[in-house]
Amino acid sequence: MLHFLAAPPPGEPVSNRIRPMLGQGKHEAGALFFKDGYRRIDYVLAFPVPRRKHPVKVEHKPEDDSSAFHPEGEDQKVRRRREFEKNLIEAGLDLERDDEGARTKKCVTALLSQLHGSQIASREPTKDHGMCFVRLHAPWKVLSQYAEILKIKMPTKKIYELKERTGIKAKAYALWRKTIKPLQPSPQAKQVDKEPYKHISYTFSRDKEHMFHIESRETFFKPSTRSLVVHEILKRTRYSQKDYAIGITNLIAQGVYTAAYPLHEGEFEGDTDIPPNPRQMLFDEWGSYSKFVKFQPLNLIRNYFGEKIGMYFAWLGLYTKLLIPSSLVGLIVFLYGVFTMDDNVPSDEVCEAYNITMCPLCDRECKYWRLSDSCKSAKFSHLFDNEVTVFFSIFMSLWATWFLENWKRKQMELNYAWDLSGFEEEEEQPRPEYEARLVKHRIEQSDKTGQGYGSASGNAEDSGMGEEVKLPKKQTLFAVGVSSVTILTMFTVTLAAVFAVIMYRLSVASALAIYPNSGQIVSGTAVTLNLIVILILDEIYGSVAAFLTNLECPRTETEYEDKLIFKLFLLKFVNSYASIFYVAFFKGRFMGRPGQYIYAAPGLRMEECGPGGCLYELCIQLSIIMAGKQLIQNNVMEIGMPKLKKFLRECTCFGLCKERAERAEDKAGPRDTRWEEDLVLEPFSGLSPEYLEMIIQFGFVTIFVASFPLAPLLALVNNVLEIRLDARKFVQELRRPMAERAKDIGIWYNILKGITKISVIVNAFVIAITSNFIPRTVYQYMYSPDGSLHGFIDWSLSTFNVSDFEPGSEPRDNRSLGEVVQFCRYRDFRDAPWEAEPYKYNLAYWHIFAARLGFVICFQNFIIFLRDFIGYIIPDVPKELDEQIKKENKIMMDALIHEENVRQGEVEMDPEKEPL
């Protein structure tokens, strides 16, 4: 192996910059350290080396600007790679690169040639075929410099004594800690100091280095912080003199490098007799299914993966924890329905209605049926449509607000504990795709004006005009217009899919009408088909959203992520809830009445709700879609896809698979290195898929919870499993992500607030329109002779004269029930056929309509008032934390003032020490 040292002082010979690293050092070489065993590997760059028959002559010559982002030959990639690595050395990083013993001299010759800019013919200093790895190490000088630039807070020597609780509060807190102690991770995994004090953190400064708690320079910065610093250097390092030829992201996009990643800290499974590494602790304490009841080791997650990923799992953990009370209340609501099922008057009346003949559910083939035939579905619907449904809807609306307020407090606590207070994201570099399109636009403009690209007049940015060149608004507006039209088209596709399932249900129900219990078969197959369509469209919409976002070409990664998230949420939200909204608010509302049905197609009239009512069907629809998406999409796909991609990557990894197989057969030979094992893992693709599936689930839990009280319990069970699946995926199946800093969950919080507001409106309409709560209440307090629900079923049914059927729509057999049917009943509030104006809406209909409207208005305003009240009484920052932050700031400020006074005093007393 070779070691590329940082740039030496001016005047030092270039050959001193390169020296082989020989011998074994303090750590095992080939694991997480350079060959000397002392310098830690902070980042790895990988690139494939194709098989060559002859040496390739590589000349150091200027590149044509017009090919900045065009497909390149291998020689151009070699030049850019060498230029990039030379600039990394000059930036202060240490580099170590693969070699094969005899190639050492050629490697030195190649590097000398690129440093001197000479035209020396050389071979790429790597293997003839396979993968080449470049390992990077950031020395203390670089780490301290960028820690100051990035404003990273580090612990100082100043100690702040934590305030101890006293009195009843202390006893209650001690009892609570003792109660939840079995749920806590092991002390080693928690990584929390037991001392009653903490080191105050402050933004790192090289001038005040003596003020920081530095026990060892090698361990002062965490591995995640070290990788963050190296990543910042990789983002800012040039690889050519062309415009925008900056950053590792561009090089990966151009195929110069295959991957860039920090290393995992050893194996996730190891010997239990030695102290476990952080990866093993995460796998044992976080990814173990046997510890599903324990809290997550958030500090260990943050230290290993960074604050952004730690923030996601903290949010997921809080969401899962707060699902426990909502699950218990939902279970109580369900059990209340179970225990009161036999005492429910309306369902008892349905079961005893042997003499009530109902109108056919379809034309010609369907027969008259007894209302008592729907006894089971009436009993089942009472489980979810009972007296406490309204209470549960109010509770869940307030629960959603309570969850968001608790998250804001948790977020502030994490910002304090993770030293993120005052952190602000700096201005981002443009994305490679944006730069490519910008270069292309500028080339086209220079061709039109007849001026060469890069000239003083053709390159405003380089000529010192100071304004950043951006894509023309015409291109941006065109892309936004295409995206808007495409999204609307996708909405139409979703509605078409819902309509197709409706047509399937109507046609199959008509065909199977002569068979008993065909309704359950049709409903079950239709919901299953709908679930399959949703899963397929979800995958399609993910690709469509990515394509449209790439078409818009946002300037920065943050803009790209926000636009992609917004499109994904819109498309998948509509796809997941379209069929549920149809059942809740449209099914059975626009079907007409017997004798004047509305038809979706010739012979297929608009469907009406089944014998159990629309809320019964809504419950079935919601439960199957929610359970199916969580089981298939969230869990099976999360387990299977990374493993499948890892297998395919091992077999297509530019010869690496063959090399590893040969080494596996040779037991005495060298083992796979850490960087080779990590390369075949699945690259981390961001947290958007993880957030999105939880946001969709949050919608199921809050938006239609009035129809399915068990939704929180189902979500709780899924999330307990989801956390462990995600943990194993991050630890075992994914490359270690670059540790990113983040002080919140970003745009997802606004989406959660939007869903919370939508849930209030939807639940109000579900209770008012879909359930029988309002009709039952109106009957009980306005029409019932004794204030009970006796007689409600007969009152809620209208009468139809079968002689008024339209020709061709009446049942084929008028004696299907053993007698000639003259009148049949149907669910509606209309006048009888013998009234002066038959089949006209009666007075009860308008009473119910007014009650529904009044309920929606009162429900929404009541919830809004309570929600705002909860937000007011729960402060965003806990009082104790606020006081602690103020005290620490004061102590640190006093220490800085004292330090400055001492420094100025020393300067005044000894002027000879004043710096020149």
C-alpha cells in the first residue's frame, strides 16, 4: 500500500510527499486504520478499473470545457481522479491507496507526474481488473480547522453541576426511573454520563483549544464528526479548472468514482468475550427482536449515524410510545361495542325484522331479501358505530395535537443534549445535475451569440459581475407546468383505478347474484384487488415523482428533497386514500332510489352500501388496506429488497465478487477488508421512504379513526416491529450513511400538521354522514315516543311500490320469498307511495340534514378550540431545560470574558509576547 501525505511546506521536495507505509502499528491494519495502524480511515473512495491490454498514455493537458458533463473516456476519468486526489492532499487529507507490491514504483511515478504536471506515460496505479479503493484520513489540523468552519460544538473543560430534584418531585422521579429501568437499554449502549455534572459545549475554536476537554486528539472528535469533516472537503474540492468542476457528487455522477462512504465500525456480530464495537452494540441493543419492549439507544444512534438519522428514530420512538394510550382507548371503544352488542336496540331490531322485505340490490338478477338476513353485519357494525365513537374521534383529534406538541418539546431536549442549539444550515453547493444543465444552457447561449463559452462576455460569473447565473425562468416554468399536468394526470389514473374496481364489484356482484353469500366474496376480492392496485401504483408514482423532480432540476439538495417529498406525498396520499374517501362519502349517496336509479353503465346501477351500512364497509376497507400496506410494503419489502440488491451487487461489482470468492476458498489467504464488505452493501438513499410510510400510517390512524378504533393498535404493533426492522437494515444491510446534522424533521412536521387539520374535518363528516350517529340522535330526541331507540329501524326505512319499477329493472322472480311482493323497503327518508307527493324527501330528512350540518360546524370549532388550548398550555421548551440553557450560557460567557481579560492582561504585562 501507499500513503499520500498532506502537502509539505513550500520548498520541500515533492518526493517527500510520498512514502510507503511499512510495518504493523497499534491497530489491526486493513480494518479501520491505515497500514501503519495509527491513522483512522475516515472515508473511502471506490472506483472500477477495467481490464486493459496495453499501457495507456495519460497526458496532463487542459480539458475542453464543452465536455464538462458529457460521457467521458477512461483516460479523462483517470486525469480527473488524479487531479481530485492531488487537491485532497493539498487540502490536508492523508490518502492511502491500493497497490500490488511490484506496482509501488509505478504508483510513485504516476503521482510525481501528476504533481509536476509533466507528460509522463503511466499506468493507472491499481489492479488490472476489479475495484480500487482510496482511503482517507483527516489529521488533527484539518479536523480542528473544519470544526471551526462548520461551527461544531464540542465539550469544554467548564463543568456545570446538574440541578438535583428535591422534595416530592425527586421521589416521584426516582420512582418513575425505577419503574422504567427494565425498559432502558444497557448503560453501555445508552452512552450517558452518570456524573451529576456535564461539560458545557461551545463552538470549537483553535484559538481557544486549551479550553476544551481534550483527553486525546485521536478520540476528541467522534467518527461520525470525522466523516462529516471529510465529506465537507470532498464536496468542496475541485477536480478540474472548468466551471462547477467541484465535489465528489459530480465525480460519482460522471462515473469517475463508483462510491464514497464512511466505514462501519467492524462486524455487527462478534465475539462476546471482547468489548463490543458500536455496531455490535447497535445490533444487540437496537436491532434485536427480543428487546422490542426496550427504549432505543438514541445517543448511540446519534453518535454512529449522525443527528439527522437520530432525529428520525427519536420521532418514530415518541410516535410509537404515544400510540400506547390511543391504542388502549381504541381497544376500550372496541370492547365496549363487543360487550354492548347484545343490548343494542337497532341491531336487535334488524335481527328480528323477519317481516320486512328489502328492495333488490341490483336489477333483474337480484332478489328481494329479508332485513333479518343482515343481522351479522348489523351486529358487527355496532363494534365501531356506537355511542362512544364521537368521544374517540374527539380524543384522537386532541391526541394528534398532543403528539405534535410533545415532539416539539422532545426536539428541543435533543437539540440541547446533542449540542445543536444555534445550529443553522449553511448555504449549499449546487447539485451536479443543476450545474450540468446550467453549463449546457451557457454553451447554447454562447453559440447563439457567437462568443466562446468561458469568455469574459460569455461568462458573467467568471468576469467578476458577482451575480450567480441561474437557469432561465422559461425552462423552470415549463418544467413546473409539465410536473403539474403530470400530477393531475396521475390523480386521474388513481380515480380511474378506483372506478375500475367499482365496475369490477358491480359486474361480479350482478353475475353472482344468484349465489348465496356472494356479497362477501365480491367485497373481499374487490378490496384485495384494490390493495394490489395501490401497491403497484405506489411504486410507479415513486418513479414518476423522481422523474418530475429531475425534470425541474432544483438547485440544491434541500430544494430537491423538499420538491420530491411534496410530490411523493401528494401522489401516494391520493393513491392510498382515494378508495377510502369513495366508500366514506360517495358510495350509496348518488344511487337514486328504486324506480329512478342512477346507472354507471348500461345495466349496472351505481352501487349502494351493503346490508351492514357504509361504515361497516369503510371499516373493512380501511383495515385491509392499512394492514396490507404495512405488512407487504413496509415490512416484507424492507427485509427482502436490500438483501436482493446486495446479492445482485455482489455478482456485478466489477470483479469484486470473484476476488472475494477466491479469497474465501483460500482460508490461509487474506480476509475481506472492511471497505470491500461495505461496498457491496445497499447505499443509503435517504430518509424520505421511511418518513413517508409513517406519515401515511399517521393518516390512517387519525383521518378515518372514527370508523376503525383499532387503527392505533394496529399501527403500534407495526411500529414496534418497524423500529427493529429499520435498525437491522441500517446496521446490517446498508452502507454507513454520512453523518448529517439536523435540528428538526424538516418539511415532515408541516405535513403532520396538515394531516392533523384534515383529520378533524374528515372525522366530523364521517360521524355526521357515514355513521348512523346523527339519525339515531335525531330519532331519539325528536321522534321516539319514549326517548329510546325502539322503532328506529322501521323509522329509517322508506317504502316503495314494486309496480313503480322501471321496465326491465324489476326482479325476474316476484315470488322469491314465497309470496307476491307488493311493497319493499329501502334506506332513505322519503314519503310513502300513497302520499300526495310520493318519494319526496320527508321532514325527517331535513331535520337530519340540519343536524349533520350543525354537528360538523360545532365539532370542528370545538376541536380547534381545544387544540389551540393544548398548544398554549404546553410550552415548546420545558421550563427546567430553558433555565438550564440560560445558566450554561451565562457560565460560558463568564468563562470567555475571563479568558479574554487574562489574555489581554498577559499582553499588557509582557508586550514582547505580542504576536507580530
